[in-house]
Amino acid sequence: MEACECEEVKCPPPGAPAWVMTFADLMSLLMCFFVLLLSFSEMDVQKFKQIAGSMESAFGVQRDVKANDSPKGISIIAQEFSPGKPEPTPISEVRQTTTIETPNLELLKNKDDKKGDGSLNIEGQQKDAINKAENNDAETESIIAEMASKAAQSEASVSEINEAIAETIVKAKQKRLSAEYAKQLNKQLETEVADGLISIESKDESIIIRIKEKGSFGSGSATLKDEFYVTMERITEEIANTPGRITISGHTDNIPISTARFRSNWELASSRAVSVLDYMTRSGLLDPANLEVVGYADTQPLVPNDSAANRATNRRIEIKLTPAVKPIFGQ
């Protein structure tokens, strides 16, 4: 009887597999591990923004950009072309013809000034330069006309063209004045030039007075000879009558020098230039603010240093005078 009752009772279904508990424990441990990693990490905000920006650019993320004015269309035809003059024909047809004309620069300037982009009025600039130029002559006007024609083909601004025109005119006047002053100095210092003590020439926009070593300095010395003071006095008096910037440069040959006073040709060249400068400033005829001294040693020879005569030619003092010219545009 008991055996039958046991057979009728149903057994409960089997539970979850045994590996489930192990899997759950493993997931819990992994979650704790990643939480710990996140808590130890540091966030670089700047790099994150850079990455986010690059991602936006890569995937084409769009954003709204506020505009004060709605965009307006631009008529290319209106900008590049102008209507031709209509002419009637015997067959009652209206035709128009076009001619090649130079642009009205004055009109372009007024139009561009309304835009505020500072465009250039070449014709007005040319007239203004001619009116402001001092001692107008054919050379000055031709220079301005040439500069204006070049400026019309460029996209330079008004100030840039002003500077270019002013610089060109100033250089032209300096070159002309240099040639005139060089002739006057050669006439005034004719005796010194004939004796071979100095030479005078006009080069570019400057006058160069070369004081040769003959009679001016002793060998390896930076002290002016007593008999050369008269020549220096005459040079200083004539230069004082020619306003401008004065540069005194010392030059030597390529034979190295090493004495108790001068360790190299650089020191010798600079010291000789300073000696000339000192004499000229002590005369009181020149403004020290317009003087400067440069030592070139043997870096700028007039002739190759391949003979005694050529080396003597390269040993010299050069007085470079750049005449002062009044600015054209009141600079």
C-alpha cells in the first residue's frame, strides 16, 4: 500500500544548472573591476573637445549660424559689363556696339569708397603727387605716371601706392642731387683729388668720398697724421654744406694683423673710422645724430688683393653722404 502512494507523488522539476552561480559571480567581479577602472581614470576635457570637434567635421554635423543680414545675390553681368549705346538702323532694328575704353578710375574710387574697402584712385593719386612734389619737372612727372600705370594693374592700397611713389621720387631726386654735389665737391677739393689723397664719386643715391691710406694713416695705425688735418678740415667744411645722412666706413686689405692694440683687421678698420668721426664731430659743423660708423675690414675690396698696389687701394676710409630730400606726402 505504501509503495503505491510513493509512486503516485510527482518529483519537483530539476533546478538551474550548477554553472549559473559561477557565471553570476564572474559578472559581478567584472562589473566591480570596470567600476574601479573608471574611478581611477582622469578625463582631459580639452582633448575630449578636440576629438568631438574632429568627429563633427568627419561626419558633417551641421549647426545653425546666426546672420545679421540675409544673403544677397551678386550680378556678375552688372559687375563686369556695361550696356552699349543703342543705335537705330534703317530696318527698324535696335543694335548696340561696345568699344574698348580705359576704366574710369575716379568713378571706381567713389564706388569702392562707399563699400569701405579703401580702393585706389590712381588718376587722383597721380595729380595729388604732382601737386605735392617739390620742384616739379619732366622727370618727376614721368616717374609718377609710370608708377600710376603700374598701380592700375595691381591690387595695392592707397597707402602702399603713396609709399611707392614717394620712395621712387625721393630716390630719383637723391640720385640727381648726388651727381650735382659730387661735381661741386670735386671742384672744391680739386687740389686734394689731384694729389691722390681722396677720390669723389656719385654712386646710386649717395656721394662717396674715399680717403686713401696715403698721407692719412700710418701702417697699422688708427691715428690721423698731423699733415692730414688740413685735408680733413676742408672735407668737413664741404660736407657741412650738404645736409644728409653720413656713414663713415673703414676698410683694410686681406693681410691679417695682430698687434698689442689691434687683434684683427676689424678693430683696425673700425678704429680708423672712429678717428675720422671724432675729428668731424669736434669741428662742431656736423650734427652727431646724422653720423654713423661701420667697420668692414677686408670684406668689401675695391680690387682683388693680389698685389701691393691693389692692397694699398683697398686700405681706405669711405665717407658716404646721402642727401636729405623733403618727403612728397608730408611724411
